[in-house]
Amino acid sequence: MVKITIDGKEVTASPECTILEAATKAGFRIPTLCHLKGINDVGACRVCVVEIEGVEKLVTSCNITVRDGMSVLTASPRVREARRTVVELLLSEHDCNCPTCPQNGKCDLQSLAEKLGVRTQKYHSSAPQGEPDTSSPSLVKDPRKCILCYRCVSVCDRVQSMGIWTIAGAGGHTQVVPEGGAPLAHTACTYCGQCVVSCPVGALSEKDDRDVAWELLNSRKQGKRIVTQVAPAVRASWGEALGLPRSVATPGRLVAALKHIGFDLVFDTCFAADVTVIEEAAELLRRAGLVEGQRSHGGPNARRMPMFTSCCPAWVRFLGAEYPEFLPCLSSAKSPQQMFGALAKTYWAQSFGVGAGDIRVLSLMPCTAKKYEASLDVMSSSGFRDVDVTLTTREISSLIMEEGVRVENLPEVDFDSPLGLASGAGVIFGSTGGVMEAALRTAYYLATGKNPPVDAFRVVRGTGGRREAEFDVAGKTLTVAVVHGLGNARMLLEDIKAKRVAYDFVEVMACPGGCAGGGGQPYAQGFEYNPEAGARAQTLYGIDDKAPVRFAHENPAVIELYDKFLKTPGGELSEKLLHTDHRLWGIQARSRRVMAAAAT
């Protein structure tokens, strides 16, 4: 440990600590726009400059480590003036039409300008020109907002190993562009949205579908039934943008707020997650040879191992673009979002005498890639599009604010039945490892006829980028792995290709932390990457712990679904409505692979 002085206060810090980290731990506030701890430490924005006694020039605190006896000033007149100048220059190169910006009120640049007392635009505006890239179904890039912080570049490279965002030009002509300068839709982008939640301004955002949602709600006048489904991870995060503590922002108040907005029925995607568990568990047992039968999807490759989970469309898109030879390993099960849409327009519609064409399904998801998934032509097994509109957590919080709902004053309301009844297993889908744990609970039951101890598989929980375990199921040892973040997924696939490892069942989530850290979740604040994912996951596990039903196969609404409609997991009707052939998604294999160094 070393001793340093910060603004006259003696502080003890590890010699590996940067000045920024040491100051933050000691309670000092040093602003930054570009820094993401451990990911983006290039000092590009220069907002975090500090003065060091005996050093002539100001230095960036985010990438200079402390040394014994160092004396630092974080807010001297010289430092304050430098920061103001940096922010004024950034504003001169930034489209400052803040009221219409997706980050308005949450923008780090906007907030910093206010804190530094910047009231006028001192320098002549030279904001980049060009129209936003709206080519993809999920993401929008607005070059007029970019401040060249390079967060998106670093996250895409160092976390997701994709290298989609690149730096083009030099000097005053420097830009961040998609690979090859192509429109985003023509790249191998997985639409995971991790660049979006890391962007400190409004240069990156999801495709805004709020107006489409309002149009759908207005279509009730034409006799349409508007239903919505709420994904597991949304219930753990929707109140953050509204400034509500988790004790107030409960699932019941979200249901009440959605009904206040005008949704006829509010269902729970966790119901469809329970159905996914059953379909996926049955498929795993067939592939592992524990029961007879073979799925039609995948043809002769239907027994390919390991079996990969298929709930995450960003992961599916990654696999199709980067490792298409592994596509037959994907479970053919649709994601819960798409299963729900198909069941709402068939099973629920028939049960309540509503025509499938008169139902509109709106999804509330923590994920930007779900917009892409819902837009696919193959996602229409009911004869109509499974899901009509997908909104992110950020968008639904915005809708609630638009409507002026005082959520804290609303009584809690239950999800509607029958598609609103869910087990704890369905809830934990929102966290990394949750799909694996939920599926193993039911696979064990289907193979042995009895339930395992409910927490028998909790070893797959955790925040490690890759976890491995072995479990005995009906006398057969199943070797499983859980991985989150596409960089970790790439390394796992390379290990499988090289035969360094072998698994029976693998869960992959594109976003670090799983859906809890999804690209559609509330914007991150500060320089910690994905800081709330862990707390959101614990909220979901807490709901599971207290759930009256914790096994998907014991959900009475799911039992009724199979008894009255589907009949059997993997049966003819299940195959038609709940499964997909991922080879028909039209994913183009990437013409070039990211350099091997990116994987390490």
C-alpha cells in the first residue's frame, strides 16, 4: 500500500490503483465521460484531468497509477478551467438538440455541463453531419451525437469480441463507424446492445417503437385486443429510470401501471419460460439418449451435442455469423418471447373466443436483439406474426412517464391468467445460469419421475464468465457449462472445436450477467461496467426462493396447456408453434473472423 494526498487529505491505496479509483474510494468525485473500468482506459475525453504536485502538465486520472508521496489536486482552478474547456469543445462538436435526444435527462455530457456551470456554447458549432443509421431492426447510430469516447469500440472488442465498431479517419475527421463503413444491418452485429448501455450520450440507442406502441393501444377502438408480456428481468429493473426503489417497483405495480396506460391484459413471459423449460428439457433428454425420440428440426443433426440454449437471439445471431457449423447444436426451442406470442394467438385466442388476427402482442424485454427476433418472417407460426412490437425496459419506463403515472400510488395487481401464472424457475431465466438451472430441475423430473432437491443445481449460479459442473441424471453424468458475454462464448466454442472440453448442455447469454445486464436495460451511470446486473439477478433469485411453485412442470397453467392443447412436449403441435429451424433465420456467415487475439 502507498500513501498519497488528495486535496489535502491523506489516503492509502494499492499501488495498482489509478488516481481515479483511489479518489473515488476516498469519497472524491472526479468526472469522466470515456472511462469504463478495465475496458476503456484510453483517456480520450480528458475530463478526468487532475493536477499533481511537481508535474507541469495536467494528467488523466483514469490511467495514471498512484505512487507513494503523490499529492493530487482534483478541483484546483487550473483543473476546473481545463474541464470546462474540454466540455465546451465537446459541446461544439455535438448535436445539442437535447430535448429530442434518447439520452435527454440521462446524458453524462449534459449532466457534466450543468455541474461545471457551462451555460453558453462558447465555440462555433462544428457537429458532424449525416443522418442516423436506422438500417437495423434493433439499434440506431446517430453520428451527430458521438463524442469519440470509444466506449462502444472497447466494449464490442474487449467484452463481446465482435469488433463491429471501428475508428475511421483522423484528426477532425475521426469517426466511429460500423465495420467496413457499411450500414449496421449489413454487418455481423448481434444487436446485443451492450454498446448502447455503455454510451454516455445519445449516439447509440435502440430503435424507438414507442409511437408504434401508442398506435397499437389506440387500435382497441377497432376491436383489437392489446396484450402485453413482461420478461423476467424487466421486473427487476423497470423502476430504476423512474427513480423508484425495488421495494416500490414491484411486478404488481408494473402490472397496475400497464393497465393504467391501456393494455387490456398483462401476462407474464415467465409462463412461456416455464413452457420453454419443458420443451428444452425434453429435447436435452432425447439428445442425451435418456429417452427415445428425435426432433424434426435439424434433420440428421438433431442429436448433435452439446445442446446449446436458444433463448438469446443475439447469441443465435453470433453463432450463425461466426460459427455456423454449430447451428445444429442449438436447441430448436423458440425463446419465451416468441413462444408466448404463438400461444397467445392460438391457445389463448381459442380459449376465449378471440380471432388470432384481432390480437396484438407487445413484449417488454430487457434486450435490444428481441426487436430483431420478433421481426423475422419465420416467427409467425400461428399464421400471424408471433409478436407485433417489442419495447425495451427503457422504452416502457418512458411510456409510463409519458402517461404521467404516479406508480408509487398504485395498488399492486396480479398478472392476468392463464398466461400470467409462472413458477420460480421461469423467473430466474433473467439471470445468467437461470435457464440452465430451471431446465435441469425439469430434466431430472422427466428422466426419473421425481423432483430433485429444488436447489440441487444452484452451483451454476454466479458471476464468473464461465462455469462448469457435472450432475447425475438417471444414472448418466451430464457435463454442463454456463457462459455469458460473447467474448467468453467465443473462447468456449474455440475450446470445443479444439476438443479441449466436451459438454452435454451449454447455456449462453450474449450480455454479461444475462438478461439482467441486457442491452435494453436502464443506462449505466459512472465508470463501472454493467454495475446493476448482480443486484437485479439477486432480485430474481429472491422471487424464486419465495415462489409457491418452483418447478416449471408443476405450474398448473402449464399442466393445463399440455392437457388441453399441446398434449406432449415435442409433439406435432409443439413443433409447429414452439420450435424453429435456426437455419431459416437467414443469418449470413461473416466474411472475416475477428483476429484470434480478440478472443483472448
